[in-house]
Amino acid sequence: MMNFKEGEIIAIDKPYGMSSFGALAHIRFLCSKKQGSKVKMGHAGTLDPLATGVLILCTGKKTKTIEELQAHTKEYTATLQLGATTASFDREHEVAATYPTDHITHDGIVQVLSTFVGDIQQVPPSFSACNVGGKRAYQLSRNGKEVKLDAKPIRIDEIELTRFDADTMQADIRVVCGKGTYIRALARDIGQALGSGAYLTALRRTRVGDVRVEQCYDFDTFEEWLDNQTIEK
């Protein structure tokens, strides 16, 4: 039996192309319809619309645990396109600049990745939800205004190269990191460290704390699953 008022933690696999708030709004609508009254709900850690994977939703009294859940270690898999950059360092924008790649090798990437492990400083991307004078950085950036963000301390526990295609100059990486890490910014910095450029073509959050993506509810079939649950009203 589920009790949305006392609190439930619902982990979903957020689909591609949808904002975290959009995913939350849909699940909240379904839960509210099932309960017969509006369900209080929040999410623990934003995913970009172009990212997929673990999105943890908290209802009722469990919304008080959101800050704690946000602090949990996260794991991502990502595909980097080397030799180019975009304004957002992902596929939201067109390629803005290209760079040489002839010097990039598998071993060179592995060596560069190792320099990002540990406690490091990272400047968030300008197209991010960081607060700048009461407005979101991405809102200012999309309006054509220059955004300058300060570097913030983050921690990378693990980073590994899982695939490198020298013909397409695409690299797959797996990253285990702490709170506040922007994988788009990591892609930017990896590209710079390689003496080139880089942006994300794919990003998937595969774990938050002990919750793995394989344990998440499928977004498209959640309503069907919920129909079979008993709700405490």
C-alpha cells in the first residue's frame, strides 16, 4: 500500500527531451488522479532535457529528504564529440566552433581523464540553472546576455574511458561524482585539456546513491503500474 501524504520515494527513468519538472508534473498528475486529491511532490536533482536516467521524486513528508538525496553520489554515462563545441556544450545548440583532433589518441584521453579525479574546481556552464541576480543563468544566456559564473568545488570519484572511435572522434565515458557536478562542463574541460574541444551528444544518469536505473519505473508505463497499486487516502 502506498501513502503519498506520509511520503513515498519514486524513482523514474526520465525520458529524452523532457525537463525534470515536466516529468515530475506528469507523475504528480497521475498520482493525484489516483489519490483523488493533489499530491505534494518534488525531485532530488535536476536532469537536463537532453539527458535520461534516474530521477528521484519524493511525495508528502518525504520531500523533507530531498536535500539529503541530492547529496548522494551519482553515476553517469556520457558520449563526447571531440573536436567541436556548442554554446551549451550539448546538442541543444548547433556547433559553434571546431578544433583539430589529429593529435588525440586513446591513451592521451585516458591520461587526461585521470587529471580530473579528486577534488577539483569547475565553472558551471552558462546554460545552467545557476542563480545569477535572481534569474537562472540559462534564461540570461538564451536572451543573449553574457553570463559569468564562479568556479565551484566538486568531487570526481571515478572517471573512465569505455569507448573511443578515432574515425568519428567520439568517446564514451563513465563518471562517478558528487553533488553539483555538471557533466556538460566536464566535457568542455576535457576538450580543452586535450587541446581541442568537446560537447555531449548523449548523457544518462545511471545511479543516485543506491538507486540504479535498472530499478527505476519506466516513465511510459508508470500509469499502468500505478493503476494496480493500493493508495492510502
